[in-house]
Amino acid sequence: MSRPPMNIVLIAPEMEPFAGHGPVAQVVGALPKALRSLDNEVTVILPLLRGIEPARHSLARRLTKLTFQVGGEEYACEQWSGRTIAGVETIFIGHETLFHSVDSLEEGDDAALRAAVFARAAAALLAKNEPGWQVVHGHGWVGAAALAAASDAGVELPSVLTVHDTRAQGPSVDAGMFAGVGNEGVLAAGARCAEAVTVGSPSLASVVRDALGEALGSREIRGIAHGLDEAIWNPLTDPELPARFDPVDLRGKAHCKAELQRTLELPARPEVPLLVAVGTEVEAWRRLVKVAPRVMRNDVQVVAIEPPEESGLREALVEIQERWPDRFQVRWGKGKTLAHRARAGADLAVILTDHAPDGADPMIAQRYGAVPVAPRVGAAADVIVDADANLESGSGFLFEAKDEEELLGAIRRAIAAVTRPGFPDLRRRVMRIDSSWERSARLHGALYESLTA
């Protein structure tokens, strides 16, 4: 029996393709589309950041402003309305000084004030509730701030909070700046106000419970695995790639590998295992640096993309590149084209994380035929089944987190697998894994319905 459509509003600091490229932006870019495809009405409330051009996205400015006080100062915020191609409604909160001058709410010394103002503005929209929303879903600590502000304003909408990373608790400032937030902190305050708290990995539910502690009371954490936005990550249709491919016809992947080697000035060797290293955590990258000399004893090429901007790490990676320039290349900065092409050209993807708060990196790697090598932790443990010795089962290579010898062992095991007869079947198997958002959207829909029953 199908569920009746619902009217859902999400609150987040960023959303692809408007702003951001991290886990929050990816989830908020994909989940509303999936919910809309199930005939729900969906709205997303976002800050109008510097890189979001109203004319480009056909945003219409509303005549009325949202006016309120934060920290004894009065703020007046603009409202801009839009609609995505998928039919998702958007409401952007604008403020010339606070939002239009930055690319992220968390940027600079005024991050706390920005988030507090955005939270109050979102709460004001929830209080009016002109569209007739039935449930509100906040994302991350900024979404938590909005839920706390809404509760403080007397809004009675059923609410859900998704915790994307327990390390992102919100700014350590005078909590009085945030409506409805006491000494417990922003993320915990939002969790206390929400009727349900979710995390994008069943394996992380206990970690989130420990992090939030008393704020959860007796409530359970709902682990709802997130999906992959196949409109963005699909090697058969990806406009960023020099050639397309799928599990049936992998000739395009071979072309992508050759083009990646050419672009990065690596020798054109189709037979050599090519690894792409990805991740955002400095300590995990440092372990790769430590084992790199032993990794490079193998006949292998390594491409490190978008490592964290940390001076010591940068120097170490440059030193490795200078020592093996024809086998190790590193590229900094966020580049959409390289992010897609590196995964498309790689045989293996080394996921450098100690927490794996979301499964996007291993899922993207699998989709593009770069078999993942990842720690047995968090969402990575949900997404990857460790391959057996004969490569007849499994969907990647797992190792124990925070252990450089474990990392080295898994990389060596994966490198050896690339040249074995069973590797092409392993690659095809991981590419066929269904990582779409449909199941996740249905589970979210069931949760929303349970809160409004």
C-alpha cells in the first residue's frame, strides 16, 4: 500500500549544486529529489551564499523581509524563492553582510553569528508555515540550530535531525547567541528538540548516541543508509569524462585511465595498477605518507587528489612526488572534473578516513569501477564487504582503522588483486551495486509519516 504524499521542509547550510561539495551538500542535493520522485512536496531552506547567483538559478526575491533580533542586534533578511529541475522548492535566506560575502556559513570569525541569524530566519519561516509543511528535517549542526530556534519560538512541527559528523558540534561560543541553546551545545540542543535523530550509517548509530549523550534521552538513533546521486555520479552519462562506460562495456574506462595518465604526466601503462587516494582527514593522510615508500616498492601509480590543506602534509606529499614523479602525483584544491576523472581512471580507490561518517567516497569508487580500500569503520563498513582471497565475493578491501600497517597490508592486497584473473569480475560486481537514493527516500518517508500519525 502506497503512502500518501507529504509536505516536507529541509533546513541545511549547503546543497549541491548551489554550494558545497561535502557530505551535507551531497545528501541535501540528493534526498529532496528522491523524496520528490515519490510524489512528496519538498522545500529546502538555505543561506544565499556568495557563489549563488539569483539570476542564474531563476530565483525570485520576495517583497517581505524576515526581521528579528540576535544578540541584541536587529537583522533583516531577504527571501529568494526558486524551483529545481526535479521540482524541489527552494527558499534562500539572504543577508548582504553575513551571507553574500562568504562561500560557507562556517567561514571566518563570524561563523557563529551567521549560523545564529540563519537559524532564526529559518525558524521564522517555520512559524509562519505558509506552505503547510507537515514535518521539518534539519541537517548537521546548522540544521540543529534551526530546530532549537524553532522550538524556542513555539513551532510545533514534527522534526527530524540528521547528524552527519559528530565532530561538527557547532561553534564554541556564548550559546546565548543561539535561540533555544543552553550550555549543552548547538548539535545537542537540536537533538533534544527533534522527535527523531538519524545518521547515514547504521554502524554509526552507537557512536552518535555516545556523542550526544543525555540530549537523546531514551530515544533510539535511526540508522538510514544514504545513497548516491546518480544524476551526478554515473560513468555512463558523466559529462566530465573523456569516455563513458558501464559494467558491460569497460572500454571507456581503459580510455579514462590512459587520459588520466596523460594529463598527470604519468607513463601510459594500461597494465599497471593505478590508485587514487581521497579523503579529508589529516591523520589518515599522514599514515599514507608514512607507508608511501613501501607502497612505491610495488609497480604502481598513485594519484592523490584534494588532500587537506595542512602545511606539514603538503610538504610530505610534495617530497614523495619529487622522489617518484613518474609514479606519484598529487593535486590540491576542489576540482569537479579531476574528482570524476580520477575515479574513472583508477583501478583502486584508497579512502583515507578514521571515521567514515558517510559512505559517499566508497560508493562513488564502486560506481566508477575503482575498487575501494577503506577502514572497517562507520559507513565504509556498511558499504563494503571485504573481498575473499579468490575475489569471488566481496566489494572492496577493508582494514582496521588508525593502523598504518593495516593500511599498508590492505593496499598491497589490493595491488596484487588487480593483476589476478578474478579482478575484472570483482570490478563489474562492485559497479552493479545499487546505491541509488530510492530505498533511503522510502525509509525517510516512513519515518516522517510515523511522526505525523
